[in-house]
Amino acid sequence: MQQKILLLSGIVLSGSLLLGCSPKVQVEVPNEPITINLNVKIEHEILVKVDREIDGLLNNNSGLF
């Protein structure tokens, strides 16, 4: 009976010692503000050209499409 109590107390003691050695994680606010630099250049160009001859053909033969 005493061996069981001694074993149980040893397990509890070793478990509490292991919990005391767990790593610690800290989250701290930085001293300077966070800067996100986005160097993005967007160029958008749409060119639509219809040759006058093709435009005339499409108008004359409207049943093609």
C-alpha cells in the first residue's frame, strides 16, 4: 500500500516538474508601425481596330454571323 502511495506521489511530482518546464510563447507589440510596401504598376490598354473594308463587308453581308 505504501509503495502505491509512494509511486503515485512520485508520478504527480514528476508530472508537475515537467509542466513547469514547458516553453513560453510571448506576443509583443512592435515599437515601430508595420510597413507594407507595395510597388505595383498596373498598365491597362485595350486596342480595338476594325479596318474600314472589313467593317463594310460585315455591314453588307450581315447574314454571315
